[in-house]
Amino acid sequence: MPGPTRRRRLLFIHAHPDDETLTTGLTMAHYRAAGHDVHVLTCTLGEEGEVIPTELRHLTADRDGTLAPTRREELRRAMAVLDVSHAVLGEDPARGVLSRYRDSGMAGTPGAAHPDAFVGADLEEAAGLVADHLRRLQPDVVVTYDEHGGYGHPDHIQTHRVTMAALRSLADEAPTAYGVLTPHSWVREDRDWLAAHVDAHIDPPLAVLTTEAPLPPSVVDDAVVTHAVEDPGQVGRQAAALACHVTQVRVFDGYYALSNHLAARLSGREGFAVLDPATGRPCPAADVVPGASPGATPARHTGLLPDEAGA
């Protein structure tokens, strides 16, 4: 990547600890290595998360209910590996408050009915907290989920809604916002790679999805993904940060698995699209990629900053 003309600031807004490293860890590592300021804002502490290690399963919401401080510490360690500044929405250490909102879990679960569940947060209040954070940081770029929250988790969708509302409240002062998206072609390539590389002797064993298996809504036609960060040299750093999320992730050589035991590749690339501030949806490629025409698959911008190499 060409040297930056000036130091920039990027803010990544995520729902739970580990989301930041899973979906944008490579991009964060890439920009820190290039000398830019990188920040993470986490909206909840993942209290409803499942726990992989047997010896830590007593922390879950249906047992001790003490997962939040553990995941807060995992986030702190992971961000130290990436050298990234981090905060939790509504955190107030002086009052012993870890976060304003609580992990909602999936729709229909007891967590979704909790009075502090993020999914039930007042949009104006939550967006106001995010807007205050934006005013303090004044980032050049904000990165969050698309309108589907990546894979449909209610807290991911709410993170998108709250972030876009906060950006709209800033009007002309709002930074450019990107949603995390993955091109179809990358998924096909990654599933083929996993089929050839996942160790069959791992216990418990990992499943590898076929190229014909259903796709999450954040996997889109290649033309929708207008920006990409590709930096295989930072995969090791992303993997080391991911390994800090001990309760949530098992990390292997070039891939990882969550509690569902599905193998996922650490591919060295992450895709994005500019989000329309009014609708929250990805902007058409013709609006953001020079020379792109409707119906064509354009080359992508390299990186997220305006002074980087173009398409």
C-alpha cells in the first residue's frame, strides 16, 4: 500500500466481543501496520454467548451468568494484540458499569426479553450514545454491518440501525460508512480451500460447508462489494487476536471454528461497500467506483481511505 498522505482514524462498530476480530480483524491489523489510528466500539458484552471450553461453561447465562467480565477481558487482550483502542457502549468504570446494553441472544430466547437487551434499546438513546462517541473520536471512516447484520443476529441488525441513525444525526459532519460484505466468489474459493486443508483429526471434528450450502445474507454478488482490504501478511496477527477470545473460538492454521464447529477460513481479505446514509443499504457500484457501469462487475477500490490506490 502506498504511504498515507496523513494519519487517518477508523472506527469499527460491533455487537459483541470477538465480532470485531472475526469480521474486520484483518482490516484493523492492516491499518495499524500502516500507521493509522484504529478504534473499536462494542455495543454489548455477549452475555448470551455459548462457551466452548468445558471448564468455563459455568459462566453462561443459564448458569452463573458471569460471562460479561470474562468477554470484556478477552476483548481487551485481543485489542492489545492488534494495538487497537477500544470502548464499550455506555461503559462507566467509575460507577462499575461494564456496558449500557445487554446481549439479546437470538430472537425468541430469554435474553431478548431482558429489560436491558440491546435489541429493545430506544433507538434515539442508543444512537445518541454512538453519536457522542463519534464526536469525540472524529473518525474519517466508520465500519459496521450491513442491514442484515451479517447473518441476521438481532444485535448485529440493531448495531447497524443505531450506527446509521447516529451518522444521520451528524448530517454533513458524518464520516463515510462501510458495511461488511463478502463476494460470492470468495466464499466458493474459501469452501474449496477448507475442504482441502481442514484437519480431519480435530476433536471434536469440524464440518466444512459445500459450495452448494446456503449462504448468509452478507454474502452478495461480487459487483456489490466495491472495496476490499487484502493483506495475507496480517493473517497471523488476526489469528493471534482471535485466539484471545477463548470462550468463543478455536483457532487453527489458517482457519477457525465457533461453537457450531463449522470451519471458517482466515483468508487474508475482507470486503465492504459504502452504505447510503439515508437507507443504510450498499450504494450502487456505479456511484462509488470510477468507471463502473450498471450491470458490470467493476474492479474494486483497494482499501477504505480516500488517498489509497483506486480501483
